[in-house]
Amino acid sequence: MYYIVPKAQSSIRNQNIPMKSILIKSARIINEEKIRTEDILIRMGRIEKMDDNIDVHADIEIDAAGKYLMPGIIDDQVHFREPGLTHKSDLYTEPRSAVAGGTTSFMEMPNTVPNTLTQELLEDKYRIAAKKSLANYSFFMGAGNDNLEEVLKTDDRTVCGVKIFMGSSTGNMLVDNQKTLEQLFSKVPLLIATHCEDETTVRRNMAIYKEKYGDDIPVSMHPIIRDVEGCYISSSMAVELAKKHDTRLHILHISTAKELDLFRNDIPLKEKRITSEVCVHHLYFNADDYIKHGTGIKCNPAIKSKANQDALLPALLDDRLDIIATDHAPHTIEEKSRNYWSAPSGVPLVQHSLNVMLEFYHQGKISLEQIVRKMCHAPADCFNVEKRGYIREGYWADLVLFDLERKWMVTKDNIHYKCGWSPFVGHTFTGKVEKTIVSGHLAYDNGIFYEDKKGERLLFLPS
């Protein structure tokens, strides 16, 4: 394969450098429920032209014959830990990991340190990302128990939404007071994204199993402590509040079969007021995998029984579940190696989310078109992201070129997470990301990062 690439640059930000034009030849483009072979011309960060044969000079020419090209993945739920927890990860390392795996845009959560509960703290994160992030970025405003005025200042043009932890959080970010929730659901005009686990149920179960096992509780009890009922109580409450106040609600990381009846599939995504997300680890793992992975796959909501796992993919395919994401949440290997009570919850996943879904493709469980719809088109539609998520003339050029048949093994040497580990170490995937273009910039090429241009802040259209 012949291609021209720019020389590696330093990671110093310079958004005023001239944008290189890119011509992609003979790519098998997966887009809007079709696969077709076309050329794509990129200028000034945007897709200028798509045609069967484009014969013009470009600064970079990529021969994509035999390879597949898809829109960049938009991951609507990640924890990149900056500020305050940068020993685990940060806004330099994790966006690089994302780009290496085909994710070109991310939406990051507010439970950093300090919690993102003021507009000033929110903008601090945007300033950090503008200097460091190779991927495009947005950040959720955090809702607490007493920051409604700050939440209502949030600009829906430049911020993806408001996050409410209705369980599984600490300090002022745990919001399970009915009066506070009523105020948020009735007054916030933006999309509200929720983590739904009933804290009373979880604490009751924790007390029971603490009494039974003491400090030696097996990690296999995690889905029993953070059980199906706890998820359903909280998510059904969120749905009830959203219906009552006509709130734009998005429930994150659905992990149970029981919750699936809360969601509609009889109307198009763009008409839904209540939407849902499923994460790759809940699709890929089940409770039997605690034997092998232990606290390495401890996360909230918990990875649950095979019966719950088996219900998720059909619900994704029939549109009760709208989006595939990761909930990428890294911790150091030392932290994850502690006993059940002390090991934090969360799994690093963003570099391998496309690989997980391609594994399902190779097993005949999902099509390439469906993968693109759920990882690229649907997040763009759900959040009204401006001119991203599709391969269209005039849209930002967020693109991923991959070899569908290339086999490779995950090793510590090819993991880009700051934490340096993954539950997939030693696993061989079929399908490899070769190049990632972020806002018209060739950011990743077969293991090499080009960091002379950083990602862009995502913008959002009115609902």
C-alpha cells in the first residue's frame, strides 16, 4: 500500500498550522446502512468531495483498496480522570488511546477531583483538553445536591449534557433525594444523562454480605450486591421523572434484561425523549468471567449473569438500546489488585471497543452497518452533535480506516492507557485500526501518533 504521511511532530498545540489535504482512494465505506467503494477528498478539516474517482493532488494520499472506512466513533461516556486523578489517566494519554482504537470524539464525566459542579471548573477541563487532547472532546456538567443555579447556566451549544449520579458516587455527586431530582428533571433544559443504581438497595446488600463474608467476600458477589433490582428501581424512577416533566433523558450503561422494557423501539431515535446506552463490557463479559478476571472487571453497574448479558445484544439490534459506549474508567493495577471491598470499580476499554464489536461481527452476531449505526450515527443523533458521526460532504472528516481480517494480540506493549493494563491482554482480535483521522488531521497511522494538531471542541445543535 502506497501512502505519504507527514513527519512526526511534537505534542505542542498549534491550531493555526496549515491543514493538510487528504485523498483517500478506493475505500470500502461503511455509512448510512450501506457499504460502497469510493474516494474521499478532505480539505480544511472537512469532507469536500465523495466520488467514484477523484483525480486531484493532495498533500497526503492513502491507498485504501481492500480496507474499510467508517466514521469516527463517538463515545458518550468516558472517565479520563483529569483533573485530580492523573496518576490513573489524563487528557493526554486517554484521548491517544481512544484515537488508536478508532474513537475520534468523547464525552467525559464530571466525577473528577474536584467534581465538575461549577461553570468555572467545567471550563477548566475544556482548557486542558484544548492543549492536550488528540481526540475531539466534550464534558458533562455535574449535578449535585445544591448546584442547580450553576447547572442552569450550562450552554447547550457547547456542552453535551448534565450528568446525574443516581447512585454509585460519593460526596455531593450522589443525588438520590426525591426533591432534588424533581427540581433537576423539571428545570434543566439540556439532555440529562444518568447513572442508575438504587443506593438503598446496594447498601442493604452490602451489609448482608459484609456480615456473611467479612473482608473475604468473593468478587463473584458483586452482581448480587449491585443487583438487577437496584438497577431497575433507579432507572424506572428516572424514566418516571422524565415522562412527568418531559425531560430529555439518556440512561447510561444498561446491564439488565429487566430494564429493557423501559425503552421504546417503535419510533425513530431522533423522536425519542428517553434513550439508552449499553457498554461493550456488559455485552462481552458475564458473571462467569469473574473467575478469570476477578476485580479486573469489577465495575458499576456490575457485569451480571449470562441471562442478562444475552438479553442486551438483541435489544441493541431492535433499537431498545440506542448507543454503544465504553464507560472507560481506568485505575492502576495496584488499585485493582486489592480485595473486593477496596478495589475500585471501573475498567479501561476505549482503545478496544471497536475490536469487541468486530469480534461480534466475525461471530455473525451483528453487521458492520449496525456497528457504525450504534457507535457513530446514533451518538451524533442522540446528542445532536453538529456535522459529525456520518461520512457526508461538508461534515468534519472524522474517519477510521481498518483492516477487517488482520489478526493481532493485545499486549502490555501496545496498550496506550496510562494505567498500562487491559482485561484483553493476551487476547487475539481480528480487525485492526490502521489510520484515524480527527477533524481532517491524520492523527494516527499504524502505531504512530501525529500530534501537531489537537482535537476540536464538539458543538451541538438545538434539540
